[in-house]
Amino acid sequence: MQRAVKPLLFLVCLLPLASLVWAAVNYQLGPDPGEKLMLEIGAWAARLLIATLLVSPLRTWSGWVSLLRLRRMLGLFCFFYASVHLSLFAHFYLGWVAERLLEEIVERPYISAGFTAWLIMLPLALTSNRAMQRRLRRNWQRLHRGVYAAAVLVSLHILWQVRSDFGEALVYALIFALLLAWRLMRYRKKQSSASNAKLLDA
Amino acid sequence: MRTPFKSGIPSSEITSESAWLKRRQLMTAVAGGALVGSALASALVSPGASALAAGQSLRHRPATANSPAGFYTTESLTPYEDVKRYNNFYEFGTDKGDPARHAHKMSIDPWSVRVDGAVDKPGVLNLEDILTGFDLEERVYRLRCVEAWSMVVPWMGFPLSDLLKRFQPTSKAKYVQFYTLLDREHMRGQRSFTSSIDWPYVEGLRMDEAMNPLTLMAVGLYGKPMPNQNGAPIRLVVPWKYGFKSIKSIFRIRLTQRRPKTSWELIAPQEYGFYANVNPQVDHPRWSQKTERRLPSTLFSPNRRDTLMFNGYGEQVAHLYKGMDLTRDY
């Protein structure tokens, strides 16, 4: 049973992509399929980032330690969807012209935010295997805290695109804010219990 | 080919404002009633409006290569189905598919447009007056959205100038202000508490822009009555401006001396100006305006093309902006 969880999660993470590709080849994405595909894939990247960040709090609340073993896969899928999202943007909006990408990054803050988030996630994906984890030791954890910065940037990326209705963007931003706030609170607690311990020692 | 038309309606047939108000009160009262009410309501429904609802073809003069310059283009049309399912009509939600899903809840029958402000003869046009009282003609226009996509649509309607002249604008009329219907019950976007638009949606034109022959009041597309999601029963089409200027489901037209503030100007004046002329040299802060995606596009070809100054209608409208700095008055 335990052994089936990982392959199952792998298939579940592929489902959104599969259903979108299916819709695309069957002309169900509307008159602007490229944009639709890019937006949907991007939304799934954000949802997978939420799922990745949910692992720690869920483990704490449920006490189910083995949840941690799923985090790497969720994170890697998040990076995969973000990369597809970025490639679709490069294809449909920039025609793979590097200068246009540069122009977009410089001139449009929501694109700079999204692109920076992807850049932050790139080394995290590259160092996600166990060998790198062992090699980097304490630095690995430090490096992978970069995911918090990525979460902030992804929230900005979504919020900056709002035309007039903040509803959906606010939901994403709020979820990211809660996930980060939970970590901040946990960090504060650790700090204070550590200093309490010091006081007791003295 | 020309089809015969009825001549324009005499101003005596235009409903007075007080009669219009009374009629609306009656409708509201009727809507409150049960069975008896609905029987009364159907008795009040005009023949013109029910023709609209039935989805019949409307008589009109088709656009051809011989039409005046700008009224027609040989570019391939965006298919009817795509024009109907890809819309920005935030009254029904912000997703492109939301209007097609939800706009059927809006009732366009009965419908009337109030025209007031700086006019000698303020009054109300009922939908049947509009459909039978104006010479309907086809215009094949490019539609360029500020989000950098575009379509080619065969509209059906009549020049806004024809409508305005009947109400006799005074010398004080310098601008025309348009209002979309306000109907929170049936327009879910207007109920959204996270929306920053101050409903109803408002747009405006300068008087000379409004009187330009290209400026169209459209009541249909593809020879059929206007689908709800495209702005039924009557909307504005200003082909040389970004799509958000072409206000949908118009309920009221007011002529003013001072320039009205438009809905998008109120939310983000640094992004959306009053003029909003299509201009590839002036970028919107979030979307480059140099190129556009002509819809439908496919997964492998974005169908990208260069955006033209005034959306290609410079010959017809550039003179309106002579001496103006369009990077400032964007």
C-alpha cells in the first residue's frame, strides 16, 4: 500500500497536463488555445507549489512523517509545470526571440516576478536528488528555503495581472501568505524555546 | 444589392422620458406579480424585441468591396462560434468563457435606451424603434483588444450619428457618455465584491469621434441579432480604438459638456486613457501593443501580426487627432 503511493501521485500530477493536451488536440481550448494552455499550465504550477508547501504543516498536524517523502516529487512537478508555462510564453508571445524576452522582463513587473521565481526554482530542482542533499548538507536546507521567495514572487506574478477583479488572485495570495505565516510562527516558537533552554542551562 | 428600408422615425414617435419611466414602473410591478403578471408582461412585449429573441435574421445592406473605405475588409473573418465564445464582458465574469456561460440570464426584452443631457429633444428609444427605424447595414471591422488579440467581425448596425441627430444635440454637447445596463441580480460580475469597477460600466467619446461615419451602433453580427455575450441588444463599435471603448448592452446615452471619466480610467488612469486609440508606439504597462494575435490562432501558430496605427483606420480618423500628442493623450 505504502509503495503504491508514489507512483499514484506521479500519475495524479500528470493528469492536468494530459487533460489539457487532450482538450487542445480536440480543439476544446477556444479560439486562442495557446494562451489558454499557457494560463492553465501556469495555474497548475501555482497549485503544485501550494501542495509542496502544504506538506510540512500537514505532517505536523497529522503526525504522518512519511508525507515528507512525497514533497520532492510535488516540488519537481511544480518546476516542470512552471517550465512548460515559460516555454509556452516564449513560443506564443515571444516567438523564441531573446531580445523580446529581455524587453518583457525589463518592462513588465509581473513577468519579471514570474521569471525570477522560475530562476529561483531552477537550482532547487537541480539539487533535489539525494546525492546533492548529502553533498550540500546544511547548505542544502538554506538553499531550499528559496522556495519561500518563489512563493512571494508567484503571488506578485498573479496579483499584478489582475485587471479589475481581485477575487481569484487574492485566494492564491492568501493561501501562500498562510503557508508562509505558519513557517514564521514555527520559527519564532523554536527561537523562543531555544532561548528558554539557554536560560535554563545558565 | 440594396434592400428597401423604412425611412427614419419621426421625433413624435420617440417615447418621452416620463412615459418611459412610467412604463418601467409598470414592468417592475408586473414582474413582481405571479401568473397574471407574466400574462400582462407578454402582452407588453413588442414585436421587434421578440423577433430579436427568436434569433431570426435581420434585414440589412451587406458590406462589399464597393462600400466606402474602411467599411469592409477582405481579411478572413473570425468564425461566428469564436466571436460568440471568446468575450470580455466583465458584468458576467472575467474569464473569456464566462459571458457565453452566463449572459443568457440578462433579459433584453423589453429594452430601451434613454438619450438625455445636452440635447433639445431628450427621450427614449425602444428596441422596436431601433430595429425598424434605422437603416441597418453591415460593417466588416477589425476589433483590437488592449490585451493584444484581435478579430475580424461582420457587425450589423447603423451610424451613431444617425441616432444622435434625432435627439438634436445642443451646442453644449462636446462629449457622449454611454452606460451599460446595471442589473446586479442577473449580472454576476456586478455582484463580485472583489471587483474594482464602479458599476455600471461607463464609456465616452468626443463629439467628433461619435459623429465619424465609422462609429457604429451595432444590433447584430453575422446577419443575426446580437448574442447576449456580445452586448445585446445594442452596443457601440469604434474600430480604431481598443475594444473596451466599444461598450456593450447600452442602456443610456448622455451628451455632456465636460469629458466624462470612463470606467477603466477611474481604476487605472496610467494604463487606460480616455482616447484609447490603437497605437503600436504607445505600450500599455502590462501588454506590449506592437503586435497582436489574430483569432482564431492554433496551438502551433499564434497567427501574430504587426498592430497598425489606429487599427488600420488612419485614413478615416487620423485627422481627428491632428496636433495632439498621442503618447500623452493615450
